Amino acid sequence: MPLFRPEDVEPFSIEILVASGVPREDAAIIAQHSVASLLSGEQLHGMDLGTSYLPLIKEGILIPGAPLEIVKETPTTLMVDGHFNFGHVVSHHVMNKLIDKASTSFVAAASIRNQTHVGCLIDYTSMAARAGMIAIMMTDGAWGPKLMAPYGGRERRLGINPWSMAMPNEENGYVGFDMTSGAVSLTKIRRGVDEGRPIPEGWIIDADGKPTTDPNDLAAGGSVLPLGGPQAHKGYVLSFMIEAMADVLSGMGFREDLSRPWPIIDGCFMAVFNVEAFRPLADFRRELGEMTEYVASSKPAVEGDRVYYPGERSKLTREKKQRDGVEIPQDVWETLLEIASGLGVERFAPVAVGAGR
């Protein structure tokens, strides 16, 4: 995989998006979140999914520049319709609005409908954490296709619904996570298909409900398993509650309807809590820092290993990739170059600074 300086990838992304009809201000937000995903080691939420958005603009499914409509508002809540604009843009603006509300009202929440795929949820919850607040976010592709069977079932009924939480640690830092309620994300299964390799057992079952390591079995009627392995009932109930909060609360509906737009059209729930409503932010940061040190001081189960606090691995990955460069899978890079050439913006393509693994 070629390696690129992140500061070179972002302007290239912006030019591709602008040439595709995305307003420049929105393109900058999308590129920012895409590069943030690459820095965190999530190539599959970075430029890979980005290459799938552009055909949807031509099809009229994704509507760049569509207005963010505030359907209902109170001093502490928002009901928002994204009108099929980029999820990065809609969620970015809504999170900023919630931070503003929580700065005066101390707590704020939003329900969002009709936005496209948002990428990594931690990108948005960390916005609040860096502002000295605690945030929760959960999403689901409301109309499907549903990809996960409920615990004890073999027919798909739920999404692989992700959620994230972040809270302020040191200045401009955070403790947090971003995880699916399924055993694995869809993008990792797709990479297994694209690369022609097996996936780990415990990720999916086939159409007969049997364990399989063939990623192609998912498209053949199989299902992603809930998070938790032998305790998968925990991942199942988590997915159920996320879907209710993201889809039922927003009014998007929960039943699979493949006649409606694809790819993922997200329902979303966000909540932000101002730490200062409970105790001084400086005291919270200090004690949370002490907690992370205490937890991480546990003797490792494997000699030579260590314990990390939630979000620390991603932090270390970001620091390394900011220094050494971000990886873009070769097939994705070739697709991007082809797209850029067709749009007349290939001159903005960055030069690789090396090769990754």
C-alpha cells in the first residue's frame, strides 16, 4: 500500500469532491473526517468508502449541498433532517450545535434522519470531548440491507450498529471508543472479499446458520454475528437499543426496504453533557487521568505487553501516521486516480512518500 503525507491527501480529496459538485466548505469537512479515519488506521472509513460516494451523486441518491433542516428545536434538543447530504457534513454541524447548546444549557441531544454514511463516530464525539464535554453517538442504516441476525436467529433483522463515547482527558485529548454492536464491521468483510482471503471464524454465519470463514457467504444470505462471541446476547441487545434510538426515535423506520436508497442512509442519535454541570472540568480531567494511569498499571497477562486505556491505541496510531504517513490500499488509490483523471483534477494527486505493509 502506498504511503502519503496526510496534509497532501486532504487537498486532493477536496478537489475531487468539489469537481463532483460538492460545495467547497462541505468538501473540506468530508476530507477532514476521511483523513482523520486514515490517521486512526481505519482505511476502510477513509478513502475507500469515499470512492463509492461519487457515483451516488450522479444517481441523485446523495445530494451534496442539501440543506440541513431543523425540524424541531428546544433549548436542549434538535430534530434534524439531512435531506440525503453527506453524513460527515450533517453530523459535523449538528455536533457543533449541540456543543453550543450544552455550553449554556449543560446538556443537549439530537436525533438525525436522512443523512448518508458518517464514517468514524469517534470523529464527532471527540469534537465534544475536546470542548470539555462528554458525548455519546449511535447510528444505523435504517432501511438496510439488514446484516445481523439477532441472538438465537439466523435471519437478518438488525444493522451492525455502531456507537461511540468520548470524554475529556488531558488538554485537547480524550478517552473514548468507537465500536460496532456486531462482531465486525461490514467494511472489513468487504476487504476480505476484495482481497480473496478468508475471515476469522466468529465474524459471520452462512445462510444455514453455520459458522463460516468465507466472506462471500454474507452476500449469499449469511449474517454478521452480534458482538460477544459466546455471550453474543449482549451484542444483540446493544444493537437493538441503538437501532431504536437511531431509527425509531428519528422516525426513519426500522424495517428493511431495499427499494429505498442505498448505500447506508443513517439514522442517528447524539447527546452531549457539559462536565461543568457536575464538577470543575480541571478536576474531572485530573481524576480521569489518574484513573487511566491506575487501570493501565495492571500487570500484563502476556509478558512484554501492556494495558491501554480506551482510545490510547488510536492515539498512538494517529501520532505514528502523522509522522510516517497514511496508507491507502493500492486498489483504492488506483480508483481515486481514475476518478481524478475523469474529473480533470489529477494534477492535485499527492506523491507517495513510501510503501506501507
